[in-house]
Amino acid sequence: MSVTVICAAIQGRNQISFQYSLGSDPGPRLVEPYMVAYNRAGHLALSAWFLDGNSESQERQSWRKYLLSGISNVTVLRQQFATPRPGYNPSGGRAFHSIQCAV
């Protein structure tokens, strides 16, 4: 998975779509990407606001974390987002460290 493509979308504040192969509900995702960083387990991950797609969660739109190893077929979309969603922590908080790119 190319971190460069996702980071370019983050810098441009463009929505992305991708296929996610991990978890109990693999399939397409549509998100607003906010950060690529390492999670507490040391895996490179994407922190994003989930907009649409497959989801095992009952909460439709909310913060999600995706391991980059499970992301494929990334498409950077023309649709942009403006201000960060409520709860966004640009420092990564306790969930993320060694930030590669962020809004």
C-alpha cells in the first residue's frame, strides 16, 4: 500500500475509497482520511472518518482505524472535506505515534 497516495489525499483533504480486507466485514470503504501513523502495536494505520461502505459497527459515521496492510485499490476522489470532525486529535493521542502525515 502506498503511503504516498493516502498522504497526498490527506494534504489535499480529499475523500478516498478503498477495499479493506481485514476484520470481520471486508469490502469497500469511503472515508475522509486524517492521519497515517503507527498504532500502539507498531503497525502503520490510517485514522479516518467513515462515511460509507461495509461496517461491522452499528455506528455509521464515526472515527475508524484501518491497518494499511489491509487497504488496496485506493482511489483519491474529487470530493473534499473542510474542518476536522469532532474528536480529531492532530497529535495522535494515545492511539498513534510516529505520524507520517496528518491534517
